[in-house]
Amino acid sequence: MGQSSFINRIKELEEISSPLEPGAIYRSTLNRAAIEYAETYLESLAEDPAYKHPENDVSELYRFPVNEHPLPLKQVLKLLSKNVDSLGVNSPSQGNLAYIPGGALYHSTIGDYLAAVTNRYAGHFYGSPGAVHMENMLLGWMAELVGYPPQAAGNLTSGGSIAQLIAFVTAREAFGLLPQDFSRSVVYLTEQSHHSIEKGLHIVGLGKTLRRIIPTDKHYRMAVNELEEAIKSDKKAGLLPWLIVATAGTTNTGAVDPLPQIGSIAKRHDAWYHIDGAYGAFFILCDLGKSILQGMQDSDSLILDPHKGLFLPYGSGAVLVKEAQHLKDAFAFQASYTQDAAASPDVLSPSELSPELSKHSRGLRLWLPLMLLGTRPFAAALEEKILLAWYLHEQLGSIDGFAVGPLPDLSIVTFRCLPKSGDVNEFNKRLLHFIRDDGRIFLSSTNLDGNFVIRLAVLGLRTHLDTIEMAIDLLKYATERIQVE
């Protein structure tokens, strides 16, 4: 190819690829359409179902495969609305009372937009000093909130599962565990511990460590006497008590383990103390939560999810480690092509504290709402959720035919209906399906003590007293209907 042809081909390719860089007029068109779509969605949230079951297994999206030819903007948004945003769990809905919902705080969506447009590389201080300072400031605020010292460090992650991985690798390296040690190293947890713990241990190569499933009390909290006895027995047998995992708000029941007592046991036996506070840790912002969550400061590592307790969109987790050096020892690696970055000031960078190298500016979705709103509205909302759960527990417990679980430590209520006749578990499965098909609220189930149990999680940003009263009325109506049938 001659030079002239070579230049012509470059210009031709530039022209073909030019739609990738839209001008101001088209950007304005896109922005208006996106905002109109978002406003329509938000304004209809109160009337839209909390859950809608898809009518077909195959989505209409498959009829429009990716190819060379573009679709009109109007058609694209219609496909999105019909096939994505109107099916399944309506996460931001006030009636989403099933799992631990993500709040989709609007201020955070603006932060995400700005982060995507400016596209700062937040993996290292050299690439974006401001983005890294933002993340470190936010993590410092979280560390202070839970009572960690100034030398603590952490990382903003995509969620609790990745945060667990980081904590476990850090604990492994801090103890200097080698493969030959795994078969004698012991992990202590309860059956109420989140499944991401087992999954995380497996992923980071610690699947062969020993497990001790510590019993729980009638409130589903770890029995500390049983924990101490298990550790003593293992030490006597020549095993290594390595990791104790407590939970500050279990996903099943919302139970908070006895954190101060577990911390004392961990210190006494030189075990790494990890707290899974993905769901519950941010309740420490409110006065009620502070009294319930005492003892988090005694842990060596802790996870907490802003997309739960701070109502952010999904994709917002965090891990904290009391000693920053432990994180650096586990994750700080260098490459020859990063030598320029290595010469920058000695500031903690996310790429040195986690598995991620490529990292967008994740902190902006949290920093912006905290700057615009302050912490007071968040604290009020979290206390409201606890009180709503306690109110629901009290009301359901007073209705003939309902059996409630223990008073929630935080904001998850477990219950079941006791029908006048028939199999109790099957009746509650039918009740759950009736609620799902009705669509106004969305609940989930679990198994406790061998029983099928319905659980209701109060953590939605838009869930208020009127939603809880509607849920109570609907449950009463549903049980009457099913028993008549």
C-alpha cells in the first residue's frame, strides 16, 4: 500500500468511526431523552409493581442482535423499558422488601454520570490524585465511623463479595499461611454467615482450611461460649485458630453477633477477627445502631456496603483493614511500565490495596451525596428502618395465625403463617407466591430450624410507614384468601 493510499484509508476509518464522538447537538438530544426516560421511571415507581414475572423465557432483546447497523434512539429506549426495566425485581421500589435492596439514590446517579464522562483512572495516585484522595478520604471517614485508628486503610469495591476476598487474602498474608498450613488452619463462623464467606475462601485458595460451625442462640447470634471452647479444643489438638468471622447483621435474620465478646476471644487466642457488616455496619450512623453495633472497632478487618446502608446504586462495597501495612503486603506489586507512577508521592493507591488495577472513579457516587446532603438524612433514614421493622414485628405478632421470629436486631423480620389446617411450610410457600403475583410488595424466604420462613427486609430508601401498613394488610388478606381456597 502506497503512502497516499495509506493516508486515505486512515481518513476513511476516521470518518466511519466519527459517530463514537458525538457533537454537542446530538449529546443534548441523548441527554434529554435519557433524563425524560429516567423521570418517567421515577415518577411511576409508586404505582409500578415491586416484582413482575416475565411472561416468556426468551427476551425480545434476542430479536435485535448486535450488528453493524444502528437502531433509532426511541426504539432502543423502548426495548430497554419493556425488556429490562419493567421485569423482575424493581429494586428502587418502596415495595421491594425481599433481599437487601439497593437504594439507587438519585444524587449517586449524577455522580456516576460525571465519573463516566470525566473517566478518571482512580487506580493510582499518579493517574488521578484527586480521585484517589477522594476514595481515601471516604474510607477514612468510614474507618473513623466504626472506631478504627488513623493507620487503617481500605478499598472501595463492587460489593461485599469482593470485599470479603480482599479481607481473606490480607488475613492469609498477615498470618504468613502457606499451602502446607491450610489443612491445620481453622475458620470459625455460624450457619447464619453469608455464603460469600465460603465462596471467598474457596476462590482465594483457602477452601481446604478447616471449618467450625459455631451454634447460635435463639436470636441466631453466635454462642460465644461455644466459640471459646472450640478454639481451646483446636489448640489442644495442635491446630491453628486462624480466622473468626462475626456478622453485624446477618442476611437471613438481621442478627448481630456479640461483637465485643468475640473480639475479646479473638485477641486472647491471637486469631484474625473479621466482621461481615455488609448489610448492617452503616446503621452505626444512628443512635439506635450505635448501641447495637458496639465492638466493631475490635476487628482486624470489616466489610460494609454503601449500596445497602447508604442507599447507593448496586456496585458499592467497601473493605477496611485496621493496619494499612497488612493490605499493602498482600496487594502491592510493581511492573516496569508503572515506574513513573511508582515515583509519585507516598499516598495509598487503590491498585496497591486490592486485586483491581483498572479502576474507575467509584468514590464519586458516594462523595457527591455526602457533600450535598450531609450525614443527618442518612442517619434518620436508618433509624426509621429499624423502627419500621420493630413496628412490623409487633403488628404481625398481634395477629392471630402469625408467628414471628425474634425481635429484629436491625431491620429484617422473619415470620410464618400458621394455617388452621394443612402443611405449614406448603401454606407459606403459597402465601409467598400469592404476594409475588400481586406485585405490590416483594418478599423472600429462608429456612430456619428446618422450617420454611418468610423474611421481610426493611431497607429500601422509599420504604416508609405507608408501605409497611400496606404489607400488613396484604398479608392478612392473602392468608384469608388462601385458607378459603
